[in-house]
Amino acid sequence: MRHFLDLWPLPSTELRSILDNAKSRKAARKELPRGAADRDAPLAGHTLAMIFEKNSTRTRVSFDMAIRQLGGSSLILTSSDSQISRGESIEDTARVLSRYVDAVMMRANRHADVLAFAEAAGVPVINGLTDKSHPCQIIADLQTLEEAGVQLAGARIAWVGDGNNMANTFIHGAPKFGYSLAVATPGGYDPDMGDVERARGEQGRIDLYRDPKQAVAGADVVVADTFVSMGDKDADKRLTDLGAYKVSGELMQLANGGAKFLHCLPAHRGEEVDADVIDGPQSLVFDEAENRLHAQKAILEWCFR
Ligand code: CP
Ligand code: NVA
């Protein structure tokens, strides 16, 4: 069973094959309407169920279009209108859905629930974001950087802001893809320090800073994300504590010339990033959003390889 739950268990060669497949599938269907299947339709007859315990625009639509373009179909459950919200266990839900569908994508509040779901499932399970990680997103992010000419091995990527699920996922990717990561967070907003140690143990270079200027100095890529993630209850405090970590045009100037800007979206202009950065020439955010579709297809195909 091939689950896509985090980058950790996948060797670099497998991750490289997913990234390359995302690029080649994107190139192979350039002239097709978006609703048409890829010519080889490798997942014809397959159905993906998607469970959402949290909101989504990109993940929901890109996975839906991804499975269609691979020749299959999808269905969507929200926890509020399924029996999950009435207390049916994650494990029973996994066992039952595994009798109906060929794969499950789950966006969960708690990372442990996706792991428990995968453990009980009889079909591949994909992590569509948890409080701990968002591995589908980083495949799209790294695809976007490579398409923009960034060579990942040896690149310097700066993460500025909250040490959240996306920060953790950039940490996971460092030893796999060979970029070095500079993370700038205020005290109390550190990324998962267990993940930092694990990445370092796998020869990943992770440098932690409090000062965003230090993190961004010499960076080829600057990454921001919302200061208030889904599930965070303390919005006002977060906006205050993280205010000095906004990616402004001035901060971008400290990065290497031509540095790229990424943000997984949704964005809050004027909070974690200024409009002139996210809407400016260094920003790749809409290519990044598009690449969720292509990356998802490569992840789905990998699950069935
Ligand atoms: N980036 C991302 O996962 O977006 P959604 O929350 O809209 O799915
Ligand atoms: N860190 C954000 C990412 C959204 C795609 C969140 O978890 O809400």
C-alpha cells in the first residue's frame, strides 16, 4: 500500500520521480481542455474520496480535476455531514470507505487522525493538510521553483513567519531535495523541533533565526504563509506577535537578486506579505497554485504504481 502522508518515508529518488511526472503530465496536455482526460488516462475507473475537516479551495478543486484528468472520478465528504462528526471512529470510517473507493485524500485537524485512517484503510491515503504538515503543497512549490529556473540542490530557501504546518513541510523537504532552509520565527512560534533534528540527522541544513532579515539574507527563495492557520484560536495575539515578520518589498531586497516569492495561499495582503511582493514580478504564487493540480496527479499516480 502506498500512502502519501509525509515526505519522510519516501526516498529522494521517488520524490524526484513524482516531481518529474508532474512536469511531464503538465507539458503533455497543454492544448487539451481542462475537463478532458489525459490521453493515457492511467486511473480510468478509479474513484478518489476526499474528506474535509477544514475549508479548502485549491486542494479540493485541484484533486477533483486531477483524478478526472487521470481518467477517474471523485466524491467529497465533509466531516460535518458525515458520521465522523457524530462520533463514528476514524478507523471504522477508513474500513468502510475502503470498500467503496480506490483512494482517500483527507484534510484533518489532527495529524494523528490521518495516520490512524491510513493504518486502518485498505486503499492508498493522501494527507491533504493537517496541523503538522502539507506534503502535497510542497511538491507543487518545488515544481514551481524548478520551472522558474531554481536548482533545488544548493538553493537557499527562507521561511518567514509562523513555524506552522508548511514550515514543517519545508523542513522535511530539505534533506530530500538538498536545499538549505533558513527559518525565521518569533519565540513561541518555532517549527516542530523534532522535525528540525530529524532533518539535520538526515544531512538537511536547517538554520533557525529570530530576525527575518538574517534569514532572508542570501536567499534564492522567500516563503510566507498566513499568520493564522485553520484551527488557530488566538488570531489577535498571532497578528501582534508575528507583525514584524511580514514579507515587505524592503525585506525582499535583502534576498539575492531575482529571488522568488512563494505563498501556498490563501494570502492576507498587508499581514504576512505586502501586495507589491505577492502581486509583483518576483512572485510565483499563481503558478504555484496551478501546479497543485499537476503535482496532485503525480502523487495519485504514484499511489497506484
Ligand atoms: N494551499 C492550499 O492548500 O489551499 P486550500 O486551503 O484552498 O486547499
Ligand atoms: N498554514 C495554513 C495553510 C493553508 C493552506 C493553514 O493550515 O491554514
